[in-house]
Amino acid sequence: MILTPAPDSADLPIDPDFDDELEAGFAPAPGIDLSPMTLALHEEHCGQRLDKVVAGLVPQFSRSRLQQWFESGHITVDGKPARGKDTAYGDETIVVEPQAAPEDTAFTPEPMDLNIVHEDDDIIVINKPAGLVVHPGSGNWSGTLLNGLLHHCPQLVGVPRAGIVHRLDKDTSGLMVVGKTLAAQTDLVRQLQARTVKREYFALVWGTPRASGTIDSPMGRDAKDRVKMAVSNSPFAKPAITHYERVVTGELDRRPVSLVRCRLETGRTHQIRVHMQSLGFALVGDAVYGKRHLTPVFHRQALQARRLGLVHPGSGEQCEWTVPLADDFAALIAQAGIEEPQDGDFGNEVDDEDDDDGVVTYRV
């Protein structure tokens, strides 16, 4: 099997928004001094609101964070708890006791059992379980894959996003690659830009889609629900292309289901889930994009990143990894009367005549 050679990555500009799966721009918070600060007010502060005065004197903290400290009693005036709406007289002594916010410790190493399927000096390939959040964010500032990576490989503290170059949804299982050095991460980012990283997923969908097809439908935020994504004709929508193939059909809850192999050409947030739903074939268990009355059949969206192919940043070899379906997914398709299929062609750029094609293949 021979994949089309990647273009020279040096000719490709780095676009931080090339792939919505990448949490672009998030970096560890700089070291913040949490020592108590004493502020002496003067005549020019007289008549102003205390919260405005304090915000001007400690601009390193956001007004929303200062408001939290006012409410929790961590800002005092002359030894007494202060209220942000109080008026300053100009001769007070204010003490601010900074408190750490959850995001301040988002890049803290945490011990975690990582299912590592390959590791060398340049990359780590991980089989992520369903239920694990990849990157710290609102509501998930700890216990993420990033925290576990920093514990497993402390050198990643010096690499943006701890080497993460793409994401999987919390409840999607499967393969991810991480760059262990800045050079490796940059190379992987450029491969993703060039759309030469091969990512193949298995999805179980309701219904029976056509045998195969390509969904070329731009995506953007849902106009009615900003948490969701949607196929969109908006000028702000981004290109999104999914190639799919119906592998086998079965039955769940006396309704037809199909195991579908999907190959991503782009990597928009929720891309497979949105694209398949746009054709009328929502993923089994998808509580966000599926039909609500069918959600209880499975506890998560039936989606797994099963195969991953890329050019190794260090050796230049074309590598592929394949993992079996997660136990819960395998049990689900068995319930539907479906046997887990064997490997098929990986993408469009293949050579079917010879298996000895220079591709380093790993099966777990």
C-alpha cells in the first residue's frame, strides 16, 4: 500500500485555525504571584467605585476574577470584607489575596493510565478511551489527556499544548498522535494542513445509507444552538469533507443500523456526527445530534478513530496504526448482529497489488 507522498512541509504556512480539532492558541498560564497585595489609596481615588479602583491598581487580574474575590471576602478594606460597589474615600488600605483559578493549574501533570500503542523519541500514539477529555477547557481543567501526558513525559511542558495536534470528542474512542518535540509537533501540524494524515473511523448509524459517497458540506456553529455545529452556507463556514463507505448492516431495537467506515479529509469539530446526521443517518447513541428517543440504546456516540496513517516526523517513513474496536463498541455491533470487519483499503491513494510497500504497519 503506497500513499501519495506528502508535499514539502517547509512550503506550507502554519495556520492555527486549519483544523477545528486543534485547540489553537491555548498555552499554559504564565506564573502568577498569589502573594497578598496591600494597596494604599490616595485622594485621586476618592468618589470612585472600589472595584474600578482595584482593577486599575492590579491590571494583571481580570475584572471578573476580582469580582469573585470581592464576593468571597478575599479583598478587604481596612481589615473588613469589601464590596465592589462601595465608594472609595481615598485614605483606605486595601488588601487583595489572590486565589488560584482552575485554569491556572490546567497544565499540572497528573498520573494516568495511558493506553500507548507506540512511542519513540518523536511521537506518542495513544488509543484514547471514551470518557476522557483531551484538552483542558471550561468545566474540565484537570483529569484530561494533556494532564496525563505531562506526567508521562515531563519534557512536553516545553511543547505547545503538550504536543497535542488534534482532538477527539470526549465520548469518541480511538487513535491520536502527539508530538514529543516542537519540531515533531510542527511537522505533524503541517501534515494535517496538507491533509496527508490519514484518519479512518468506524461509526454505527441508524438506517441504511448508500454504499459509499463523499460529503462535501461546509460547517459552522449552529445558528440556534452555539454549542452545536451544523452544515452551513454561511460565508464564515469552513470546508468540511468526509468520505464514507457502508461496510455492513444490522439491526438494533428492531431498527436497521449500518456500520460505516469514514475517512476525514478535514477535521472540523463533530464533523462525522454532523455530516452523517445531515444525510439522515445519525450516529447511534449521539445525544446531541441524534433522535432523543433513540439515545438510550447506547451510552455514547458510536464512533471510534480506528486507523491512523502519517509520515513519521523523525524517520520520514509512512506509518500506520490500527486498533480493534473498544469493548463497548464491539459489544454494540455484536448486539446488532455484526461481526467486526477486517482491514480494508486505507484512503483513496492505495496500491492494491502489493502489501510489501514500505509502509510500517502496527496492529494492536
